[in-house]
Amino acid sequence: MQSQESELRTRYNDSTRGVYFIGTTPPKSDTPTEQVETIADKLLERVSDIDFDGLIVYDIQDEGSRISKPRPFPFKSTHDPRWYSSLLNEKSKRPVITYKSVIQSNKAAFNDWAEEAWQKYNVKDVVLVGSPSKDVKPSLPLNKAYETLVESQHNFFIGGVTIAERHASKGNEHERLIEKHKQGCNFFISQAIYDPQATIDLLTRYALECQKLNLKPQRIILTFSPCGSEKTLEFIDWLGVSVPEATSLRILNAEKPLYESIRICSNGLQQILDAVIPYDLPLGLNIESLTNRKEEIDGSILLYKLLRSKMDFYLAKQELKNLTK
């Protein structure tokens, strides 16, 4: 008998604890079914010695409209993220958050997608992604997609994406978070962070705006990804992630670029946590590998261990602060 409630919803409501995820992408659509099973088994074997709350499965889109630069790694379609999520959920017995790009949907098609996601694939935790570019007018605006899930007979746990780089350029990402929460979002996942100051600015502004409006801040999951080569760094840049020049140079000129990037990510998280400790923001972590290179996948597991220990220490300090109030 399938549960009719998201397991994550309860965990997210407890702001004294962190939530920890491993991010991944579905295998390419031409991968045979039995090989997909093997890929899922290998992933779960790699993370078998770490304690994590769940997995995140991305919905990979071409996004060629967003940027004129060619994609460093050619775009290839993947298997249905719902199916891969279902497979990982079944094998790991842990919740899986499934991304869904709504750009190519109309309301009827999205309704069908949501119904099948719940009934056939046991998908309960969903992050919706809108148009990659303001030049592309979607058939189904993001706010209408949220509305569809909120009005659904199924109790989806709905998340959104947050982009610190957008806050750096427009200064209003905190308002977007509040608006998306009103539309049904109960958590947010950042894109990969290589510029901690942009994230600090966003989180601080969001926390202060919530205080001013007497709103409970929603959980924000911070994403980090290791980078072991110039090609991966190009891909990070292509994805729209801000990488300060000095950071790029440190990685590219290091004797071991991958481990330099892990140090940079670790220091970046520490800066963020030190800056936001006054605000009681509920946070989480998502660690992903942006390529299928074994070295970077193994590096992401090491990064997970390092960042989780920092987040746990931050939460302990928060508890201590609350005890002394």
C-alpha cells in the first residue's frame, strides 16, 4: 500500500534538523532498461556509506534559447525523470524529489503528467521549473503549473528553484521566493553555488523580508557540485552559475583541480552559514556531480561528507543559541 503523504513534508517542518540530498540525472533515453537498473544500483552503492535523506532527479532540457554559447557537452534526451525517480525510490527506500520543466506543457498535458506521476510512479515530491529564457513564452506559465498541483486531488509536496545570480542582477529574488510560497511552494533548491556572497545577499534579504512580513521562511536547499576540469568549469559557466574569476583561476591552476574545487565549496558553505546564523533560516544541502566522470562522482561523495559535517555543526550552534535566549 503506497503512502498518501510525502515523507519529506514532516522532515522539512522540523527546522532544528537539516535535510540532505544527492542530486542526479536520468540516464540517456537510448540506454537499455536493464542498463538503467545497473546505473541506479551503482549510484546507490556509491552512496551506501553516507547518511542522506533522499535523492533529487533533474529534468534535463536543451536550454539553447537561454544562451548563445554552444553547450560544452552535447544535449541528449533522457529517460522520463518520473520513472528513474520511481526506480531509485524503490531501490533506496528513500524519498526522491523529481524536477519537471513545464515549458512544453499545456494545462491538460500537465494535469495528465501529474496524475500519472502520482498514480503510476509514486512521485509525491516535485520541483517545477519554468522557461529558461524570457524570450521563450511557455504554453503553461509556472504560476499556473503550481496552481494545477495545489488544486490536484493528490497532496503533492511542491518546491521551486532559486537563483542567487538572478538576485545579484535584479535584486528581487527574495520577493520571488515569497510569491512562489503563496502559489504553493514549500521549499526551494538553489543552483550550484560558486559565489557564496551572492547566496549570502539573497538569504539575508529573504530572512529580513520574512521577519518584516511576519512570515515563516521556507526551507532553502543549497546545491554544491565539484569541478575537476576546464570542460566542467565551462559547463558550470554555461549553466549560468556565477564563478568569480579568482575562483576559476584557483581551480584551473591547482595541481589537483577537483580537490581545490572541493576546498572552495567547503569554504563557501562556511561563509554562508557564518553569515546567516542570526536569522534562523531552515536550510538543507544537495550535492551533485555535473558529469558522469568517475573522479567527479567520487569527489561529490567526499564533498557531501565535508559539507554535511559543517551543516550539522551549524544546526548545533543554532540549538545552543536558542537555548540561551
